[in-house]
Amino acid sequence: MLQDKEMVSDYLAGINASLTGYANMISQANNSELRQTLINMRNQDESRQRVIYQYALGKGYYTPAAPASQEVIQQVKAQLSSPQ
């Protein structure tokens, strides 16, 4: 029998995979109605993902990475905003 932590982890992994799938489908959808439907579905999954993430965080099932230092943040900003 799966434990609560395993179920939460599996559910989060599934939602994260579906979000990646939605991004691919949305970018390729030519029909505007289909595209909007996919966007709505993605938004619903993002909301569910956030709720489950908060639950996992509260239960101690998930430990987020340490915050980046200001120096690292500035380096990334500079790299992303400089023309290549």
C-alpha cells in the first residue's frame, strides 16, 4: 500500500508531466478554440499543482532548494537580457 508521501509525490510528478505536455500542445495548436481549451486545462492543473505542493511542503514531504543569492540572480538576469 502506498504511503501518503508516495501518493503526493506521484501525483505531483504526474501533474508536472502534464504541464509539460500542455506547453507542447498549446504551442502547436492551430485551432484557437482548441488552444484556449488547452490553456484552461493547463491553468487548472497549475492550480492543482500549487495546492498539492503546499500540502507536501506543509507535511515536510518536500524541501525546496535554497534561495539563490543576489549575485547569482544578477548574473542570470545579465545573461538573459544580453543579446547573443
